[in-house]
Amino acid sequence: MAGKTQPEKVVSIKAVKQPVTSYDVARHAGVSQSAVSRCFKPGASVSAKMRERVMTAAKELGYEPNAIARSLITRRSNLVAILISNLTNLYYPEVLAELTQRFSAHGVRVLLFSLKSEADANETLQQIWPYRVDGVVAAAELSPDHVGEFEKRDVPLVFYNRHLTGAPVSSVCCDQEDGARQLVDGLYRAGHRTFAIIAGPPESAVGVERKSGALERLDELGVEDPPVLQGDYSYESGFSLADDLMNRGSARPDAVICANDVMAIGALDAFRVKHRLAAPADISVVGFDGVGPSSWKSYDLTTIRQPVRRMTEAAVSMLMTMIEEPGSPHEKRVFSGILKPGTSAQFTA
Amino acid sequence: MAGKTQPEKVVSIKAVKQPVTSYDVARHAGVSQSAVSRCFKPGASVSAKMRERVMTAAKELGYEPNAIARSLITRRSNLVAILISNLTNLYYPEVLAELTQRFSAHGVRVLLFSLKSEADANETLQQIWPYRVDGVVAAAELSPDHVGEFEKRDVPLVFYNRHLTGAPVSSVCCDQEDGARQLVDGLYRAGHRTFAIIAGPPESAVGVERKSGALERLDELGVEDPPVLQGDYSYESGFSLADDLMNRGSARPDAVICANDVMAIGALDAFRVKHRLAAPADISVVGFDGVGPSSWKSYDLTTIRQPVRRMTEAAVSMLMTMIEEPGSPHEKRVFSGILKPGTSAQFTA
DNA sequence: TTGAAAGCGATACCAT
DNA sequence: ATGGTATCGCTTTCAA
């Protein structure tokens, strides 16, 4: 019988609680340690009897395989890192929740890194490497040098809503330019001719594309040089820039395109509450993202909704493929935004 | 010299990129592997010369210590898990961002688990244990049995905005009852006598406390049995329950207390947009949490703001203490909410 | 201060 | 199918 020949194990009084190991289970079940390991490995060849004995012993002892030890030998941590630049942007929580749940379904755990500023990237990467993550989803700006670090280490990387033009990187994006063009088109069709743009911060690639998409389309339509004010995606900046628009000497615009929903909401509040304008009667405002509050009745934004479910699904499956099939080619997947008409603008789809 | 007697190491053509190990560094620097290890350990005794040589070699080879191997031997993963029940609740992103950044400052990485439903807890815990996390912050309901699992494994746990009454668990909370009482008081002082409550879901401990705090205080003030409608923290539920309040036979309330800001916003929209009431002239609405949108001009909620910075700071330092000083006693820290007056209610502070 | 050697708790390969 | 043994990359005694 198992344990017969074992020397009495002296346990010190205030022993630290040591987790049960596969050796403990092996001894308890009277089998080899390798056998225990096999029983916990999905496709291993183990007899029914063996499995039964081991599993019983494991249950009795409360055995839980040590993922850290496993990772060391398999060189697979089953960990991915998610980098998010600013979680308080209303758009990201949804993305984050979707990503973690999807990874979870693949048996992969998520290490979260929230960058205070884009400058944190260096430091954050240094924190990531030691954990030997299997892959990374980055919803933050990374420089070509940073991307080089991933290549050097063969760590799969998928960008979320960013890309490095020309660089061989996988990414999933929403077509920002196209979305912006759609917004311009609808506003133009509805009769607007005087536009203004409340743009995102210059370091935001997404914001830059939304701006350039809008400007391009306006140019094509013969609208010349609309004012472009630079915001920072916050409610406050939307509010104060809209306010600025009202205080300029020139004629006020009758359509304002904002680089995200939150600034659009800020702008609406400035126009309505502070300047007593009616939207969409006096002025039209559109946003971008389709975050929850964009459909609150007080705002009911006309906006471009990003297909978050499909984008996160794509990001996860791309990363999993890159992890499971090393050397698979890079891929960029671009999804179209979905026009969500609201009552914040006179708009003809 | 190091490496002299070593057999030629045959590297296959398409070798997988193997990270540099401490042995590689040791060989390169002509020192022992232990020496390398010591150089990367904070308080170790190493001569300046040795440190210099090792660090140079490490830099040349691009050595990065393997945290997984380290964790295996030290039995410290430097990982904490954060459990959040529903990330799309506007209140949590801020909490999550704060927590991760604070842990990061302690050199601790965060494993994120976002529970779809509270029923996921079992499964989630099973996913956590194998990683041998050093501790857990739970912003999700856990049963006493679940908490027992933590004790069994000696894994430090800090509840965030929940507690298990009577159980020996550490927690940091906002005083929900007191906050609710403050809201009632201010409304009462401003002359309101007919109240209604839009409560949270019954499984939300926080929601239950906010409700009971309000009911208690109303009772003390002699207000009898205000209607209590049960919402789910969503904008939609706030909107439709407010609508219900308007369609009841009885007189409509002149003050509505909502269990969170988002429902308060929904309620405001229902009253103003759908029922053409003016708030606060015709009806007063108050919320709870102090999330970003609560201060948007269209709503400008009177609400109780949770001191998120201080609460997260407390949670992190409590958990770190429990990790670093095993056996330290449990502690509950309760912070008062901060009244944030707005224009959504007639309110006398 | 430094180096040799013994683990940490698994997996993987090789006999049997 | 099962058991023995080397190994993953570190930290940690223990001698020197």
C-alpha cells in the first residue's frame, strides 16, 4: 500500500501552507509522478483505471497543478498582455471586457497594463518581458522601435485600432477615414456647407485619421478649409472648443464633426446649455465610437459605431493563431464603422 | 576559461529563438551563474567589479531575468488578480486603472478577470489558483464558501466595496448607508416629502445598502413606505422605472433617489424628455457614485462621490501588507462618500 | 565575496 | 500504458 514505507513526516507547528504537488498525489495514489502529470494533460495516453486513481487522490488532497512550473518547462505561459493607454476613455472598458472574456474562453489569462501616458511604453514593455507572455494586444501607440522589440523576442503582437504603416505588424482596426467620410457625406447631403472639426490629440493615430478622412471628403465636396480645433477626447475639451467656435469672429459653423463621442457630447452641451442653440435645428453635431452614453436621450448622437464585438473577436483569434502557429504571416483586418443615426444632427444617410 | 571544455553546441537551422539565460550571461562574463543571479537581486552582496562585468555582459546579450523561473523557486509570483463583476459599469474603469497603476508601482503585475455573471465566480477562482497569485482584489460578490477557498490556500484577499458580514475578511468600502442618508437629509431639508427609490439589483450588496440607508432615514423622518422599484444599474432601467413612476395611479414623487448615477441619468431623461417635467423645479433626482458623466452639464447630478483614489490606495496597501506580512490581522476600512451638489435636485446641504 | 550544487514543480523523452 | 530521469531558469544554502 502507498505510504507504508514512508518515514513519518514531521510537520512544524507553524508550517507555511505548502500547496499539494504532483509528488504528493503520486505517493497518495501509489503511482509515479509522471503518471499524475499525464492525467492532467489533455491528450495523454492513460488507462481509465490510472486516471481514476489519480483523480481521486488529487481530489482528496486538493491538488491544483502549478501553472508556473508548467510554464517553465513548456515555455508557454498562457498569459497575454493587454496594453491600454487610457482606460477612462469610455470606449475601452467595453473592449477590455470583451477581450478578457474571449481570451478566457481560450484558456488564456490576461495581464493588464494601463499606460498613464504614451511615454510609459518603454517602462511597461520592460515589465512585460520577464513574464514571457505568449502574446500582446496593444491598444496604445507604440513606436517602430517598440515593435522591433517584439520581433526580436518573437512575441506575437496585435494592434487594436492602431497600425504602423509599412511595418509588418498584425492589426485590427475600424476604418476611421471611411467613417469620417460617411459623416461628412450625410451632413453635406442634409444641406450643411459650413463645417468645423473638433479633432483628437495629434498623438492619437485614430484621431488623425478621423480628421484627415473628414478633411479629404470636405475638400472633394468643395468645402474649403474648415476650422480644425484640437481637443484631447475629454468632455471638457469638447465643451470649451465648442465654446471657442462660438466666440470666433467668423460665422459659426452649422455642422461640427467631433473625433469622438465624448467631445461631441461636450460640444452639444456647450451649444445647448451655454449658448442656447438648438441642435439639430441651429447646429448639427456628430461624434465617433458609439459608446453607451451616445444613445442617452439627452444627446442621441449621430455617430459611427465601432463593431467592438467583431473587432475583439478578430483580435483574439488573430493573436491565438500567431501563438499557435509561429511564423504565420501578418494580417491587417479593417472593419467598417456602422452609421448610427441620431437626433444630434440634420443628417441624410 | 569558461566555455573551453564545452562541447560544440549544435544549433538547428530553424531554431526557435531562445531567450538568453543567466548561464549565457555567466559564460559571457566568465563568472558563475550564481553570481549573475545575485547581481539581479536587490540587496545581494556583490563586488562592484563583479556587478560591472555581469551587467555589461547582460546588456550585450540582452538578458532579461525569467520571472516565471524566479517565481517557481521563490514562491512569489508577483501577480495579483483583480476580479471585477461588470466592467461596463461606468464606475469600474476608474477603479481598475487606479488599482493597476498602483500595483505597478509596487512591482506587482495584475491578472484581470472580468466576471460575466456572479455565477462565474467558481470557474474564475479555478482559473486563478494555478497561477499562485500573491493576492486578490475582489470587486465582485463572493460567497462565504468562496472566501473559504482563499483561507484554505492562505491567499490574501481584499474586498472592494463589498464585505461579508461577520467573516474575517479585509475590505475597503464606501459607506453606502451613510451616503444614502445624506441624500435623504438634503432632499428632506429642501422640502421634499414624497419620495421614491430606484434601487439596484438585489444581488448587489452595495445597492442593498444604499436602499436600506435611504429607507431607514426616511423612516426616521416620518416618511412612510416610499415606492421602491428595482433596477439593474443600467440607463435603460433608470429610464423605464422613472417612466413607471409617472404611470402609477398614485401621486408622483417629488424626489427620486437612484442607486447609481447611470440610473439617475436615465430617470432624468425620462422625466425631462419623455414627460416634459423640469428637474429640479418639478422633480428632484439624485444618484450615487460620482462617475464622470454625472457632471456633464445636461445632467449635473447631485450625487455622492466615492473617494476612488483613496479607496484604491487603501486596497493596494492593505493587500501588499497582507502579502508581505503573512498573518497580519484583517481590517475593514470604510470611507465616507462625498456629497457633490448639482442641479438635478432641490437640495439643502 | 564567490562558486558548486540542490532544489522549485511541472513536462518530455526514453525505455520497459 | 507506465516509470525513471533529465530539464526548464532561476534562488538559495553551504563551503571555500
